[in-house]
Amino acid sequence: MKVLVVGGGGREHALAWKLSQEAEVVCAPGNAGIADDVENIAIPTADHSALIDLWQSRKFDLVVVGPEDPLIDGLSDRLRSAGAVVYGPEAASAHLEGSKAFSKSVMASAGVPTASFETFSDPERASAYVRSRFAEGKQVAVKASGNALGKGVIVAETLDQALAAVQSMMVDRVFGEAGATVVIEDRLKGREFSLLTIVGDHNIHSLPVSQDHKRAFDGDMGPNTGGMGTYSPCDWVTTALIEEVEERMVKPTISELRSRGLSYRGTLFTGVMLDDSRPYCLEFNVRFGDPETQTVMRRLGSGFAQSLLAAASGDVVPAIPVLQQAALTVVMASGGYPEAYPKGLLIQIGELKPAVKVFHAGTKLTDGQLVTNGGRVLGVSAVGQTLSDAKRLAYEATKAIQFDGAFYRSDIG
């Protein structure tokens, strides 16, 4: 099997690494670390025409679109129109991630349990609603409706914080057009986990559960990020709970999309929070999570490539065996992330143990030297017989990696 992976981040590194164990893989555009594992071709994800030309010239059996932006922009649609077999939903379905307002409307129509919410395009009306919720003793989360790279959510504990979030998103446009419309929902409190589900025309198959750490600093402090680390398994997430999420969130959502004439062949990422022991849907994403994927791929047995091909082809999706080992990934980030940060800093990676795999998220080669090229730079992933083993090995490995200003959370897992 020949597979083209579209993207160049940590998620795509993990996907390419795993798929390369079962297929011939090319990644576009890739990055410095991905190039150590598979062939890279420097085509940007936004250059749809060049990607179609690459597919046609190399005759790939499967195209896996990693990031959300090209999915929202319709890359899957264009590739399918050209005749490609594509893993990744069409643009209309990708609005589950591209528009939180659309996503919430789908949840409401499908009866998916989620926090009470309202959608606003007028900042004055949004501010008035915020005041009314706090007057009733509620706290709120203010979410930019558009795609803000995982950072467009402000969980407000005070009225002033919530009003400031409305101002920054809707008036100051700190997230650009993504904040022109906001969703304001009642704040949920509890434990959170991510479920990644492979969706085909006939069935679904969920991968091992992982738990992400969104806040930048230890103790869940600081601003929201795209994710600072993940671990799996999550022993508190039972089989019954996963089945409940599939039955009450995943399947009704796919059914609702189909009732609107929309197909879905790809990953549905369901962000779940348990509030008072009841599961609620926080969000849907339309691709593999990042950095969840870096951890989940390390727990999968053989058959991953075949499952994606089956989903993309409209066939029954076969189950993928899960390895009896724990995995944990620590994200090493650039100083300043998730705000402004420098690029081009020299990275030095020392000797690592066999149980450790470093997934590159924001790196490139400059004059033959490995340098930083993003906010989240590396995902240091380790496996062990127990979560404690995996954690110890991952944090030992971070000591062998250096670049100026590097920081990471010390409490993943």
C-alpha cells in the first residue's frame, strides 16, 4: 500500500511513523523529524493543486489528511473529485470543527449532551448574556466559533474575565475572523478525556482513550494551548463510559450529518467532560488530536493502515488490536508559547532509550542543523509496562534534549 500523509506537525509525524510500519509512506510537506522516518515532499497543505498532482503522479492508494485547515478548506473534496481515496471528511462536515456555532447546532439537533449555550455575532448582546449567566450564579466558557488552532477558548471564573474574553475575541479580534462569532456556554467542571473514533459508512471503531493537558503550566495553570502532553490508558474511563459516548455523542452526530446529506469518512475527535459523573460533549474535531495521536499510535498493534483505507473506501472498518502497554508524551515548547516565541534556535538531542520516540512538531533543518520552527517543538513519547514506567522514561528523555528557552510541564500523567 502507498500512502500520502498531508501535514507537517507532531500528529503527522506520529501517523507517518505508524503507517510506515505497514505501508510505503510519503509526507507533504513533512518536517525535519518526519524526514528521518519517511520521504518528505515540500508541498504546503494549502497548495491543493500541487497535492492533487502529487497524488496523480505517484498513484497513492490512500491519502490521509492530517490537519484541520485543509479539511475545512475542501482538500478532501478536491482529491475525491480527482479520483483519490481519502481519509478525512468533506468540507461541509469539517465545519464541525471550523464553526463551533455549526457544531453546537448539530449537537442540539442530534440530542448530544452538551453545556447550555448561545451563539452571538454582536458583542453587546454577548456581553449582556454573560452578565445574565453570572447573575444566575453560573460561570461561562467563551469560545471563538471559527478555527483558532485549539486556543480560542477562555474559561472564565469571574464576570470581568468573561467580558474581557468577549472584548478580545469579538472587538479586538485576537483570533482574527475566528472570533467574529462566539459561542458562550455554561462552564462544566470535572475530568476530561479525548475519544478518537475512525468513522466509515457502515461502522465506527474507537481507538484507546488518552487524556490531554491543555494548560501551559503545572497544576493546570496558565493559558490554554494546543496541548502540552497526553497519557494512555486512562483507567478511570471505563468500557461502559466509552460505549455511552459512542451511543450518545458519536453515532447521533454522524446520523445527523447524514440526515443533512453529508458524508463522513475520517476521524471524529470527541472532547468529553464528566460533570457530576455525567458525560458532556465539549467539542468535536474532525481529525486526529494533537498531541493525543502521538500517545495513541504507540499503543496500537498492526492493522492501522488497513482500517484507514477501509474507512476511506466506504468498507467496514476492522478493529485494531491494542498493545498491553502504557504510553505518555511530554511536549517540549518554545519559551513564550502560546504567545509570541522565537524560531531558529538550535536543538540538540542526546542518546535516547529504545522505548522513547521523539515526534517532531515544530522543527526544520537550517544549514544542516536542527532548529526550532514552532511553538510546540517536540513530543517526547515513551512506552512502558505501566504508566509510571512510561512517565519516568519520557521525563528522563527530556533531560537529553536541549534548546534555548525550552519548557514543558512536569506533571503529565
